[in-house]
Amino acid sequence: MSKNLLRLHGLETFLQNAEIETSASINVHAEVLRNLSYLNFRGRSDDKNLMEKVRATLGQNLPDKPNTTSVGEHTIYWLGPDEWMVCSTSDGENSLANQLRIATDKLYVAINDVSGGMVTIRLTGDGVQRLLSKGCTLDFHPEEFKAGDCAQSGLAKANVVVGRSSDGLTYNILVRRSFSDYLALWLQQAGNGSGIEFR
């Protein structure tokens, strides 16, 4: 009899071996988000029929403004004029991808489930902007990288998507699974001076 498989996120070993920070000066908290699915969706944003079918399926609009996110039942990152990353906690493997495929049947789209290849690290705390600026050329000043913004960039030589939450308090770092351990180690080392805690 088969058993349900537990979805691991690629940083299980890193977190098991991470030292617990006991300093009171911690100003960055790093959390690996579990049980997320990731769909790369491509389609024409000027196709009103397509956009309506996608909105009805997801329960929210795809962000149409460059470098922004849409937050509802899912978190959707704008990656390009015809490309988005849909992050979801929906139950059922591939269910959301299948729903989108059915809804957009015979329309010009590409839907790829990349859940096995992505990891999200959520950063919170007063030192996040300073920490990210050590390894990324984006301007994280609140007037430049606003709440709800996102961007593709390099962080410590790893290709990432950086998204700032709609309330402006947290930053999500989406990174390929194969680079996640490296990036977590970099964050740990770069954050040593100011205090960082992984959980």
C-alpha cells in the first residue's frame, strides 16, 4: 500500500544543522515556507478572454503592472509582459495546474508546474534591507521598492525573485532548489554581523 509522500523543500538538512541564535540582537528572521506549489504561467495579457478565465479560476487577477504582485488565495508575481509565477497552498498535487489547463483549453498559454524546483525564504525584521543590499543591486529603499513590488535579480550570484509583501513587512525570496542551500548559507554568513535566525 502506498503512503502519501511528505513534500520536502530542499533546505531540510540546512535547517537541521543550523545553529540556534541566542543573541538578543537578532534583527532578521528567516523562515523557509513549506507546502507551496509553484506554477509558471505564460499567456497574452491583452487577451481579455484569457485573463477573465484565469481570474475566474484563481479567484484573483494576474498583476498587469510590471514588477508587482497580486495577493489573495495565491501570491502571484509578475515576471514579464506575458509571464507570471503563481505560488499557492492549494491542496492536491497539480490540481491548480489542471484547473487552469481546463479553463484555458484551446487558448494560447503555457502552464508548467515547477513546484519541485523552487524554494521560498521569507525574511522579516529591521535588518532585511541592509542584508539584501549586501548581495543585490536592487534599490531596497522603501520609496523605490514599495510594498507589493517584486523583481527578478541576482542575490549573491543566485538568480532570484524578490517580492515585498503588501503590508511592506516581509520579503519573499524565490530561488531555485539547486541554489537554495548556497543562498541560505550566504544569508547566514552575511547576516552574522547584524543577527539572523533561521526557523
